[in-house]
Amino acid sequence: MNPLQFLRLLFKGPTPQQMAAQLRRPHGFMARKVAQRMNNSNRPLYDGAWKALDLRDGMRVLEIGFGNGLFFPELAQQAKDLTLHGLDFSAEMVQQATANNDALITNGALSLTHGASDRMPFADATFDRVFCINVVYFWDDPAAHLREVRRVLRPGGTFTAVLRRKTSMENLPFAAHGFTMYEQADWEAVLRNNGFTPVSTTVITEPGVEYGGKTYTPESLVVVAGFA
């Protein structure tokens, strides 16, 4: 980053392009603040995910794109003896989440990995549940990621994607920079084209979110899918 770019960030905040890049992969000195902001806006989405995951005692669960890992302790309380794993594209997020979840990692309930979800470092049929929140916009080739999700899921397992609707995203200035946005029918079609069967979709109306001096009231989809 050159000095002019740094000064702009310092006094005016990130441009839409910079914000989009940070949401895709938080990095550098902005990573901590971006993670905190994501936690605030994603709080109601995690509540929706807990309900949709339908967790049972002893399940193995993978979250793709966990940010700074704030919600792992809460996830661990959703059923007994869960084994939790996280995969994130951002090395900074893995570092922060590791620091934030020392107790879970020490007792073997949580394992965190730096990597990409189109090349997962997990064995076939490892997980009962895979989920992600506000991640699928960044899958330039959804088929590659969904192929990996299918590979690591056990028979009878489910994949839950939580995503904001296109109509809720398209007016946000950063969404024009590298986001692939979906309405319910669009995402369900992607799932079907890649061997998944949508099981249920829930719509969440979120509290207002402020960005760039404007307030948005987004709607999100919680889409649960299985596979044959």
C-alpha cells in the first residue's frame, strides 16, 4: 500500500473496492476491525444457523469462513460432545480465532485450519454438518467448492449456506466488486446443478445495518441442502 492509499484509509476509511477485498479475505492492519464488524452484522445469522443445523450429540461440524472465531464457544453448546473444525482463507483470521478459542482447542473440541474450500485438507466423509455464513458470494467457481463440500460430508450429512439476498446486497457499494449475489431460486439452482437437494430455506429479516452513512435492512436466506 502506498502512502496516499494509507492516508485515505486513515482519514476517509476504505474504498468500496478495499472493503470488498477485506470481506473476501481479511488481511493486514484492517483485519481485526473487519472481523469485529462482521461479528456485529452476522449475529442474527448465526442464530439462524444454529436452528437450521439441527445438531445432535457427538456430531462433527465444519464451518467455512469463521472470521475471528467469536461464535465457536456458542456453537459448542448446541449439543454434547461436538467436534468442531474451522477452515478460513485468511491467515489473520486463523491467528485471531486461535487466540480467541484457546480453551476449546486445548481440550480437543476445536481444530482450525488455514486453507481454501475448493481444496479442503480433510478426508472423505469426515463431517456430519458443513456450514458457512456470508461466504458463497466469493466462490468464483461454486462447482469446485460444492464438490469439496460433498466429498467431506458423510452420507446423510447436510450443507447449510447463509447468505444475504441479492436484493439486500446489490445496493451496498462494495457488492459491485467481486460479489456473486443470489436470490433463493438462484442459489437452489446452483445446489441442484452440483448434486445437492435443497431441504429447507428460512428467511431472516435482520436489524438495520449502517454503511456509508446509509441504513440498510437486509434479508438473509438460510438454505439447508443434502445429497443423494
